[in-house]
Amino acid sequence: MSRTCKVLLVEDLDDDVVLFQRALKRHPAIKLLGPARDGDSAIAYLQGSGPYANRKDYPWPDVVVLDLKLPGRGGFDVLQWMQGRDQRPHVAVFTSSNLPEDRKRAEDLGAILFQQKSLQTEEIDRFLHWVQKFTELNDRQQESVSS
């Protein structure tokens, strides 16, 4: 049996949060952390600072599902902040943008997945499937390295 994948959702739109939460009901191996509503909250969560200082209540995520268009610091700002950090979760972008340059920039900054937001249940399920599969693959790679 696979372990639980902890996902920090960084999303400012209530409708998108609700849509994501509904989709997660079909993915019991994924546990939702957050949501963080903007880039500043996402960074505070990852730093374990301010209201997120207690890692028991705010555990380290395996994956950050990140919208690019956020109030204040946006998704690209969060990705840039993560550059060069010793500890960083994987990032899967879930955004309204369909611009090839946004995809390339997100990937260049370390995003492992890039999905344009959709109201289609199948597309969200496929995105979450790949979030979970990538986490499992990463776990297996880490186990083989440490063996």
C-alpha cells in the first residue's frame, strides 16, 4: 500500500479550492494541507514561520500544488524563492494559464507538472493521479539510493 502524499494547495480562489477538495475525495492517498491563499502564506508555510511554526500541525508537504496567479507574491515568486533551498518539496503547477512561456518558465524553476485548470473531473483526476505517482516514484528512487 502506498503512503499518504501530503499536498500543500496554494490557491486564492474559493471555487478552485472547493473543486480541488471534491476531487481529492476520489484520491484517499492524498492529504490536503492548507490551502495557502497567496505566495507569502506559501513561503511562510514552507519556512515554518509565523502561524505555521508547529510542524505537527503544519507538516512538511511532499508536493506543493501552486497557482501562478496569486495576490501579492505570485506562483513564480514562490518558485524563485525555492531556488537553491536545501529542502524543497516538489511543485505541481495548477493554473489558468495556457501560455507555453509560463509552462517553460515554471519547468525551468523546478515544477514537475504543469496543468491548466479545468472543470473537467477527468482532467483533475489525471493531474492528481500523476501527483501521487510521481511521489511514489520519488520514494522508490530514494529507497534504492539509501540501500
